[in-house]
Amino acid sequence: MVTPEDRGGSKQLMNTSCQETANTPSFLNPFAVESPEKLTPKQIVDLFVPQFTQLETVKQRRHTLIWGTRGSGKSMMLKYLEPRCQGVIHGGVARFLDLDDRFMGVYCPCKEGHLNKSEFSLLDPYAALVVNEHMLNIRIADRLISCLREQLPQDIFIPGEIEAFGREVVRLFDRVAIASSAEEASQSIDFKTNVLNWLQVLFAIENRKLSSFLKANALQGGNIGYEGATSGYHDFLLPLMRATLSFKGLKEIPIYLLLDDADKLNKEQQTIVNTWIANRDQKIFCLKISTQREAYKTFKTRDGGRIEQPHDYSQVDVDGLYTQSRSDYSQKIKLIVEKRLQLSAMPNREAESFLPPDGNEEQLFNQVKAETAEQWKKDGEPGRQRDYVYRYASARLFQLLREARRRKSYAGFQNLVHLSSGVIRDFLEPCYLMFDACVAKGDEPKDITHIPPAIQNEIIYKYSEDFLLVLFEDIRKDLPPEKWTQVEELRTLLESLGRLFYNRLHDPKSREARLFSFTVRGRVSAEMEDVLNMGVRNRYFLLRTYSTKEGGGREKWYILNRRLCPMFKLDPTGFEGRISLTPKLLAVALKNPDEFVKMRLKQPEELPQPEELPLFEKEGGTGDAEI
Amino acid sequence: MTPKFSSEEIDMMGGIKSIHPQSPDDIILLCASYEPRSLATTQALAPSYRAKRGLIYVNREFLSGPAGPMVNRNLEILQGTLTNKCDLVEIIQGSWLDPKIQLTELRHYLQKTGDTASSKRRTTIDITTFNREALIVAVALLLENSSPGDIRAVYVSPQDHGAWLSRGFRLVRNVMGFAGTQQPSKNTILAVLSGFEPERTAKIIEEHEPSKVLLGLGDPPTDTKFLERNRLEQHLVLARQEVADFCFPADSINDCAHCLREVLFPYIGKSNVIIAPMSTKLSTLAALLVAYENPDIQLTYCVPGEYNIEDYSRGSKAFFLESLSTYETECKGE
């Protein structure tokens, strides 16, 4: 884990007054992860890798929900769609606006405490909806105006157009309700000479009125009159978008509202957004909503309906690439790494040689592969030689290393890609620490040509250990004490599975040594389901589904996060088949790893079904039996 | 600096008297918690002390479970003591988990209505063992109906704190009534008055994702040995690049408020300002005063997973007595 200490180093506290003292930034590390909001448009364009992101789906003229864990690159993708970034890509915003597939991305972040205010719970449901919707509307309106003001070339507006637009926007509000805010805005800004700025001031005043109302309602209690305007979808948001489209220079450009971190909206606000989606006004504007899956609390609309995919929206799963196509994921990481090495002007800009594997172990592995190929002949040439070698050589390597009491090396670009299990942040963070370790050792950052395997191993073992130990503590901290038993059970389950898979991998007689996933046959209790879900939520398991042999539906398939491999001495490069657990055995796994391993090893090995193993892509490559 | 007294000095003074020696306080507001310090203020009241109403706040979740025996015992003792000193004693059953219950219950008892609405109201509040969120709400409700100078806070510092104060976190939320105003075109500044709970500090920073963090360290602290612990505990937070640090007087409401005004002055109006009070109760009230004067400021709170009920604090060391003072009254005083 990259701790703040690792990033900036510790610092003596010298400040003894009410004056603030700033910290100083450290050297540039090519693997540093910065918040997209702190990056310039050029930096965003430079760092963002559009390949394998399903960006084309996001760019379609449809409402889209973008699911992804924290740090998966959702915000980066949305910021990349803003006009100022598209301008960098296409040689100017004006040129981008001339393209056939042009769009105007309006970035609207939902930050903690900005919209999800505690005071909403004090309002009756109807008032809460009205106030919530107005708050959302004026925030979006502010971002839209800001985009028009700051991101578009001002010469696209015909004289008089902006003033007409401003008057139209004011007309969207009830005249009496908006009068005092309009008057106040006019006291600080002249409408005629600075229409867009004036509108933003108007929205700021309305925003303040909402806050004052919420405060007074909380502290004075009931019977507090709201003195601002209100606005809805059909009477404000939609006409506002139409009014924007009336700018001739925009040539009826589609407007994309890029709602980032919608998990930070309260349930009523999410209901309002769902209602907007259900209206399907994509011809006028589209919502591109990024959120963490488990924190999007509802798909209901205001009238009790539900939004459904694909009728109402498309969806993109930012985390799903690894399980869908591991070779694409590897390609994507390679592009990211090489872009970063290039931007940091590193002497070596090639991912594989910057992160080399352990040479001795590579040599040993090549020997093992040759021996396994010979063994294939002795065994009567069952199946294809390549598949045989792929299945048994890697396991044999682990067995030999154990016999020789040598630690397995997880160094090397491909190993690190696998260990990141589909989360780019889990690739970049250990690399950040590896680079940092080289610098701490005395290497000049600009002269680093590669990260020695020993340093890679040191960091990656620690990174794996943190996942099992430190992050578990973090999960505990995020939960109330009544949930802590489940946290302990999840930890025990991982221990049980880790030990079982280790035993299989290191048993020379094992025919399916590289198991790495499991299914549960039969109904599990609600408590067990909670533990499994907690494992998925915190990415200890990747959840897939598979067709049951009996037909008639799909069942859940839990794949261990490969970041755990170094801790349990497992093979991160692939797995074959899956073990099936009964609810009874799962219950043992949640309580007692020794007993679980003993019981499970007594059961016969399950060979993978042919339909489950369609992919043996290439040697040492992506042999997952994932459907 | 807040007047600070040892138990012996309080005894020599004849105990804590009413705000106006000739007339009873209108309200004395206490909190019954699992800490032995809950009782320290009532034990230090002068024999002559009188109040018209005695209000005891208790978080309903603590009336049962592991904290139950201690809280019920302390509640009973407080009730007994106040019965002899007040015309009326009432219990406010709030909640540390549900902010709506917390606010509405406090509001029910602290709001002035009818013929008392226009009269001057004097309140003594023992701020020692309130959870910070309830404390802010309670004093904000008092401020709605009283002038700051008529609210006297009593704080009892401990001999020592336990190895940990709270563990885990449930969620981050704004304190009711202090959502502030956030303008989307402005960046966000988070000022943290840090204490001994670095994980909660880190959680608040993570949730708000501010452009800049101003990390405050309590110096002077209520006790010199607390400063070193404060520094050590916040060490990791300080190592972040986007963090600047400052010191605030943790031992005085009004001095701390003065300091906060100074630190935040460059940002008010230019940035969205959020304050996370996580240090002493005295500095928590300072944050309240500054946010009360500047309605755009948000007060944020990280609800912990659990409190160290067994060993939150040990003993009572010093008494701090201070009447509130807003910026306006501070200026008038000058």
C-alpha cells in the first residue's frame, strides 16, 4: 500500500503559530497517481489511455452508467471528455466542434457534503424531492455555464445570442420566486455586459438560499418558509439544454452531462437522476454517470418505476476488462506504463524490460518446460503438447522451488499485470513504491533503466501482505462492530482457500494443480452470502457466473484476487477449473482452515469440463476457464 | 486563554456558582456518558448553585449494551444531584447514530417558545462528555435563543486518555445545521482540528477529497503531554503533499476561534471551506462559533465505529470555564 509516508516522507513539525506551513513536493515518479482534478487538460490527455476502456460506448448518444471501484479511472475518463481535453486531442476546441462525432461534455462532480446534506432527512418527502432537484439543477446549470464560458472559443457565439440565452434561462424560473436573487445578482454584475458570469452569480445566490433554508429548518424547526426559486426537469433542465442547443455556433451539438461519483448523491437525488434517465431525451442531452456499483442505492424513479438496461441506458464496467480479456488488459497496462515512462523522459521506455523477471528463475522455468515436453512424450502424447506444458510446467516450477527452499519470484511485467487482478491502481501503486525504493537506495531518478527483480519482489510481497493484513483492518474500521465477525470469517475463508490451493499446487500428483476459484453448490445462508459479498465488495474475489451443467441458469463463480498469490505462494498466471464447495464445507472454511483443507483434500479432484476451458491462448498466457 | 482551575482551586472558590451570582441559571445542560468525568462538574457545583431547568443529555444507544451499566449509573447520579439544584429536571434521549433524533430531541428541549421566547436566557453547559456532533448541535440551538455571552461552557480535562479513543468509522456526514454552501466553481479547503484519532482524520480527508488540507495541531493543549501525542498521531496525515499545518489553542474556545478566523480568512469567499473539529471540546466549540458566523462553512463529522467505553479517559485534572464570544462581541470588546 502506498502510504502518505511513502509518498512524501515524514516531516518535522515546526509550525507553532496560526500561520499555515505548506509541504514541498517530492521528485517525479512515473507511476505517481494524481487526482484528475489537479491535472491540466494536456496532462489528462497525455496520461489517459483510451484503448480498452469502452470509451466508444461512453461516447455514444445514450445515457450511460459507468461502474468502477475507487481509483479505477472513471473520473479520468469523464474529464477526458471535456471540451478542453478534446481540444488538445483535435488541435483546438473549434476543430473538435466541427467533427461529425462532436459532443459537449459538461463535467459535474458530486463531492462529499456538497449535495448529500444531512438536513434533507428533516424535510417531508415531497419537500425533500423539490429542494433536492433544485439543488441538482442549479449545480448542473452552473457547470454548463462554466463550460460555455471557459472551455469554448467565445467567437462561436453570435452577438446578441448570449444575452437572449440569459434572458431565456431567467424566464425558466418563476418570475416572482427568482426576482430577489436576480436583483442581488445585478448588484454585483452587469447582466448585459457579462451574461454568463451573471447567471453563475444567480445560481450561487440560489444555492446559498437553499443552504440557508436547510440550516434554518434544522435549527429553528418547522414552519420555515423557503425563499428561493424551485426548478424541475421539464420546466428547467430540459429547456436549459434546449436553450444551449440554440447557439448557432454549437451546431446542435449533443450535450453530455458527466456526473462523476454519483454514489455521493443521496437516495432521493439518485431517484431524481433515474427519472431524468427514464425520460430518454438523449436527442437533447445524455447523462454519463460514474459510480461505485454498491453505492448506487436505487434504480427507482420518482413515480415508482425502474430504469432498466439496455432500454433506458447502456453500461460500462471499468473493472471488467481483466476477466473479459486478459490479453487486452495486459496490452492496456503496457500502453499506460510506456506512456508514463515516455512522459517522465525515462531512458528506458519499454514496459517489459523496465520491469524484468528474475533471470535465474526464467532459466529454471525454461528447463522445466523442456522436461515437461519430454514427459508429454513419455505419457503417450495426451492432447496437444503445448496445452500439456502449459498445464503442468508452472506447477512443477513451484514444486521444485519448494524442494530447493527457494522463494518464488513474482518479478516481471507479466507477473505484475496478473497480480493486479484487473485494477490498474494495483499495478501502479506497487510500481510507484518500487521506483521510490530505487531512489531511496541512491539511484538518480532520471537514470533508472529498470527496477531490479529483488526490489520488485520485496515490494510485491509486502503489497500482498498488506492486502491480507493491513487492508483487513481498514475494512474493519469502515464497519460497525456488529459486522466484525463477518470480517474475521472472510479472513479465515481466504486463509482456508489459500492453504488448499497451495497444497494442490505443490502436490506433484495433483492433476489440476493451478486451481484458483470456487463455486458453491446449494443454498448458502444469508450470513454466508454476506461474507461472500463482502469479499466481492472489497475485491478479494472477482465474481463471474457460469452456466450450470444441468442447464437452467447461471451460478456464481468466485475467483481469488491474484494479489494474494505471493502471500499464499500461488501461481498468478492462470488457473484451471474450479473447486466446488457445499454450504457445509464453506461453513467449515469460514471457521477452521486446517479442518477445511483436510476435508477438501480427501475429496476427489474435479477435472475441468471441456466447455469450461475454451481458452488456452498461448504459453504462459491467459488460460483462464472464464465464461 | 480560558480560566483554568484545579479541583482544589474550585473548592477554594466555593465551587462553580451560577453565571449571575444573584439569580439562578435558566438551564444547566449536562451529558451522562460512560466516562467518570460525566460527574465532575456537578460534583464541583457550589452548594448555592441553582438553575431553573436541569437537562441531562444521553445517547439512547448507550443506555443498553456494554456502556449501559456505567451510563445508567451516571445518569442516576446526575439526576439526583440536579434534583436538589433545579426546579425541573428532564432527560433528553438523543442518539449518536441517528442525526435526526439527535437534533430533534435537543431542539425539543432547547427551543424557546411562547412567552419565554423574548426573554434573556443563561445557560451553563458541561461540554466534557458530549460526543462532538451532539455538542455542536446543542450549543447551536442555544445560540439561536441566547446571546453567546450568556452561554458558559465548563470543560473538565482528564488526567490521561486511554490507548485509543474510538475505532473504525461508519460514515462521514455534515453536522445538522452546518451543511454550509458549496459553490461548484470553487475549490475545497478542509481544516482539521486534529486530536488522537488519525484514522478518522484520514477518512475525512479521503471522503472530501479537498484541494488542500489545513491540519491543525492543538498547541497549547489542555495538558502539555497531549501535544506530543497529537503530533505523533497526525504524523502520517502530515506527510501528504497537499497538507499544510498550523497550530491552534486547544485549551480555549475564544482564542481558538480567533486563531481559526485568522487561518481561514484567506479562503472565506474564495473557496468552499469545511472544518472537521476532532480535538478538544473547547476547540470544537470554537469551530462552531466560526461556522455560525460564516454560514457558508461546513462542519463535518466522522461517525466512529465504536468508542473505547472501558477506558476512554482517566481521572479529572483541570476545570476550564469560559463564556462564548462571537467575532462581533470580540470586536466590541476591543
